[in-house]
Amino acid sequence: MSLTHFDKQGQAHMVDVSEKPSSSRTAIAEGLVIMRPDTLALAQGGAAKGDVMGVARLAGIMAAKRTADLIPLCHPLPLSKVALDLVPDATLPGIRITATVRTTGQTGVEMEALTAVSVACLTVYDMLKAAEKSMRIEGIRLLQKSGGKSGDYNAK
């Protein structure tokens, strides 16, 4: 198997997608911010900095739109949907963050979904770090993708 971001000489390059047909593409990614139950309670409305999950949602949306500025070989894409769900989960305890990103284009949106989740997790950490520095960001991964030449992917 060859890696698409390297040419025959092993040098990094942006993949040429000019000959690929446009298609509808979706990616869903998730990540977890693990914290103590008392910190989770703060995230659900008692944080001094305000609406932790609302701010993290906006940060994730902004990050998805800026992915090509952060990841050197990503194509800038016109995104048609970026949605983040932040769900408090007492069984973790923590917050489960899911990002869904869509476009119609010549390349997929996996990196945009993963970037959205990553930045949303970091924002939760930033807003709650005064209460708990031992929070952990875990499990950032692609859950699903659809569209494109490689077809669909569903994590097990």
C-alpha cells in the first residue's frame, strides 16, 4: 500500500484531486473528556467562565472550518454541515463529544471531523482546568465516513 501524501521520491505533497468526481461526503468523529463528577457538574452549568459546552461547540465548528490552515496537506473545503454534540456522561464520568461534517466535493471530511472533536475537547479542558488539571482527553477517532472512491467506513 502506498501513502497518498508522498510522491515516488518520498516527498510530501498535496494529493491531486482534480480528476476525481464530486460526491456527497460525510464523516463522524468522537472524543471523550474524562473528569471527576464534581467537574462534570461544573460543565453542566456551574462554571465561572460560562457555558462550557456551548463555547466548546462553537470552537469545534470554527476548527472544522480552519482544518486546512492547521493540517499542512489538507485541501480547503466548502463545508455544508458542521454539527457537534456534547453529551455529559456520568458513567465516564465526563463529556462525550461527537462531530458530524458534510460536504460535496472531491475529497473527504475525515480530518475536519477529527479536528472539530479535538479542538472541542481542548476547549472543554481549557474552560475547566481551574477546577481539575487531571482531566484526560481520550478516544479521539473516526466513527464513520461515507462517500468517495474508498467507500464507506464504520468503526467497530
